[in-house]
Amino acid sequence: MRSPRFTLRQAALAAAMLAGIGAAPAHAANTLVGFAQLAADTFSPGPTSGQFQSPANGVTPPYVGLQPVQGFSAVLAGPTAGTFYVMPDNGFGNKTNSVDALLRMYAVAPDFRTATGGSGLVRAADYGTGAVRNSFDSSTHITLLDPDGKLGFPIVASGTAYPYGGSGAGSAGIPVDPNIRNGRLLTGGDLDIESVRRDKNGNLWFGEEFGPFLVKTDATGKVLKHEVALPNSLGIGGNPLVQSPQNPTSRAAPATTCAAPTASRAWPSTRPATSFTRCSKAR
């Protein structure tokens, strides 16, 4: 008999709904009391990005000397009350077109618009102090990097040219930005970070989809250890690990059959409802 298939997002939603049923009266409802917005075309200084991204929504890349800020997948409490750390996704929607998009965490200070006032804008904030900044300058973010080669696979920074799939926007032979190479900065061609948690020591743990892996960094974004793979606890197939098609260390006999993400994001735009990997029993 064919086993039912559930996405991670569906499972999380179901858990949240069940928790809500047990924790709140049936008549309780959420009420919007304020909002704040950040323009999709918000950028921060950095290596040129979008060199492998096609024009979309009236925006034509590349973005010379700029990195996109938008596309948040996770949020943590910031350094002061009313500030937050936000984590963009892997860049422009997939591994191929995000090889020049840096993986970062930004600090923001939303000025929520409510019935009593507020601008309704998401403002940049100093990553360490939470002080409001005029723009997303270098004080407002950390960048993930692997200077000590802890990750167990080659990263974009290891090469002289950005990887190119042979079709689509971009071309072969575009040099990797010297700042990425020299700093061994991580990009959306290396990891597809989707979640982040901070442990009691202040270190960050990122959940990512290409592996899938857990990746541990210090508070500054420096990778501290080898990536943690997901064990095949159900024992399906011959592979001891669960691995996606994009896994950089994939073994020859996969334990699962994984469908590629069913939608991709043409930045800048809203996130699609299906930006996850779906796995079922191998047949």
C-alpha cells in the first residue's frame, strides 16, 4: 500500500494547529494590531550579485556591488527590545542562480504602524547594539563563512569561477569575487538555509535543505564544525542518510526519492508556498 506523503511544512502546520486547539478557547482569534514593511528592492553593500538571475518584476540584474536583503526565512530576538535578527533565504530561489548571493543575518528594528501611530517601516539596526541605522551597512549584518574548511564539501569560494549550469542567465567563467574567495564566504550555491536557532552559548545552528544538514556557527557566522547530516532513522533503502538531489556529498544508493522544489522564487517577489524538499519511500 502506498504510504501517505507529508511535507515538513504541512507537519509543522498541523502541529501548530493542534497546539493551538489545546491552548486557546474555540472562539479565540488573532487580530492584526500593527504592521511594518521592507521594500523588496532593499540592498546592502557586498560583492556583485544576481549575475545568474534573469530579469523579473521590472528589475534587471546584476546588482553591482550589492547584495539583496529581502526574502526572510527565520527570525530571532535581536540585541535589544523591539529589534530582531532576520535570516534571508539562499538568494534568488535556487542553487544555480544564487552562487553569488551571500548568506547573512541582518538586524532590523520594525516601527510598527498601529492605531496610535508608527511609520510602518522596517529599519536597519546595528547588529551588536540594536541602534537604528540609516541603511543596511556593514554594521547591520553578519556573513556566514568557512575560513577553516570545516564543511565536508567544496564551496563556491574554493573555485576561481562561479559554477554555471550551462543554460539560463549568466555564463561560464565569471570570476568569483575576491572577497568571497579570500574570506571563504558562503553563498546560496553552498547552502540553502531555511531556519536558525541560537544555543545557550550564543552559537547559531542553521537548518538547510541542500543536504539536508545542520550547520553550526559561532555568533559571528563562522562555521565551527563539520555539517551534521540527517540519519535515515526509518531505514528506507540502503543509504544510512536522508539526502536531497542537491546534496553535495550524495552517495550512489539514495535512501529516498526526493522531488525537487515545486516552485522557485523570482526575486524580488513573495516567497512561494512550496520552497521545501518533499521525500517519499524509494521504489
